[in-house]
Amino acid sequence: MPQVRVNVRSLANVKAVRKEKRNGRDVVIVPSATLPDDIIMNGIKYPSEEIEKSYLTLNRSPAPLGHPLVNGKFISARDPEGVNIGHIGAWNENVRREGGRVLLDKVIDVEVANRTEGGKAVLAAIEAGGPVHTSTGLLATMEAVNAADHKRIARNMVFDHDAILIGEEGAATPDQGVGMLVNAKGEMEDIEVVNSALTDAADQEIDWAGTRLVEALMRRKNVGLWEKTKTAMMEALGFNERESSTNTKEDEMPVTDEQFKSLSDEVKALSGSMAKIGETIANSVTAALKPVLDAQAEMVANQKAKDDAEHATLVTKVVNAKLLDEATAKATPLATLRALAPSPQAEKKPAAALNSAFKGSEQSSGFKLPKGDK
């Protein structure tokens, strides 16, 4: 069975970010998720039993900024060149399976992240509230099958890393690149790369925000419903909360059939109202969020147009500088092209020496979490 590299895009939960002190160092922890059981993406099925056998290989794996590329080809984030390209002081831990999917935490060392522009960009995106995408890189052998909804089954999976994506759109379609793998002879050889995206990733950000809004509205609504219920019960029993009773005989009067029926009718009416609360709130939330979602969609479209224009310009620069051929340059993500493209200053004067340019240890963290996170 042929071995294939798979990159699976998802969305990190930046709303649940938290910070800790570890060994006297500030770290930021961002929950994320990947690979639901038995999911089918790009004609490939990922069986739950195969995920169960392999998901723990994500523990203590790198969390680089993007998938490392060498000469336009994906390489392992554990490879020395991959480490040099993508390391921002982040790794994955607390890997577990809950609710039919793989959950994990991304831990980012704030001081190390602030040594690089990429690390600073990640911290800024998290502080701004995202969205921040992630992309799991794994190797698997592919078993050919002839099923109605898939043509291959992923077997013998080994997770290489779970990357953080900033300033680039996560890979979402198959056959967008070529990866490199060290073979049994210690040589690098090309392998097929399949890029996929979890179908629910785009909805998660709305779900997290919407869930909190619905919960708050439900709590507020339930307080009013309880007051109405209590009032109806007291009135049906012949009591008035605004008047304190001093008549012992009235307090001890038994509840009549008529009073009991009245109380039952009130409770049934209130129960009917409660049953419609979910639908009412859902409609209200949808109507309230529509202008926001429309504006966000327009903003995303405008940004994509700008990015596409910048990408085309940088492709020309990189090709003219003979750093990449045109085909490879066009397949290279925008963030990588920004790093590769020669700047006007670089074209006019020689590069500074490495020792004088490195000032990573002088960066201060300066990282602030959103209000309310501790």
C-alpha cells in the first residue's frame, strides 16, 4: 500500500484560551481538535479504530507555524530544516479522544514565540480572538477499496505535527503539493500529499459565540419564567405574596379541586411557552447575526482579493530572483512567499551578518490575553 502525507485543517478554540506559569515561564494554552471518527475527506475514510491506534503520537509533537516547506515541498516538522523553518516555541499535549474526535492543547512559550515575527503574529491573532486555523500533518498507508462514498482507507497512521496557520488559508483540496519522506536508505523521496479540511471548521467560531449568547438569554428568560410560575402557583392556591397572612385558618385551608385545576392549567400554559423558547431564541440569534456574518463574508472576500493580488506580485519577484520556478512559486503559500521575496533594500545592499542580525533574546513578551482569561 502506498504511503501518503495528509494535512487536515481545523479551527482552534481561541475563546477558551488560558495562560499558566510553567517552570517560571509564561505559556499560553489554546484548545484545538482534529479527525472525527470515521470521517471521509477527499474520498479517503479515516476509521475510528485506526485513529484509536495512532492518535497518541500527537502528544509532545511540534506545533509549527504552517507546514514546513523546502524547495516548495512539504517536509516533516521534526526534520532539522523543518524545525528551523517553523518553530515558534509551540507544541501539542493533553491529546485525548472525546465525543468521537481527537482533542488536544497547543502550548506556546510566550518568550520563545516573541523571538520571531511569526511567533508574534500568532500571539497577536490569539489576543485578537481569532479565528486561528490549525492543520494536522500525518503519514498513512492507503488501502484501495470500491465503496460508494470513498475509494481509499487510511491505515497505519503516524501523526507528525499539528501546525498553526496564520496569514494563509488552510489547505482544503487534494493534490495541492508534493511532500518529502526519508526512505529506508536515509534518502529523501517524493510522496503524494492530500490536503483536506473538516467541513464543520467554518461553523465552529459561530457555534462558540452563539452558544454563549443562547445560554445567557436562556438564563435571563428562565428567571422571568420562574417568577411567573411562582406567582401563578401562589395565586392558584389563594395566596398573595404582597400581603403577609396572619390568619392561621386561611393558611391551613385545603386546596380545592377547582384551585388544583386552575394551577394545572397555569402550569400547562407556562410549559407551552417554555417549549417555544428555543425556537424563538434561535430565530432571534440568526436575525441578529446576519448583518455581522454578511459583513464578515464581504471582508473575507475583499481580503482574499488583496491576498491574491499580492501573491501574484510575489510570485513574479521570486521567479525573477530565481528562488523558485513559476509552478512551484504559484503553489507556495502567501506567508512563505513574503519571507522568500527579496525586498528593495536587500537588492541594493548585502545581507547583514547573522551574529549582528540576531536579537531574538532581546524581545519582550508583551503578550496580553483577552479580558477575563486567567
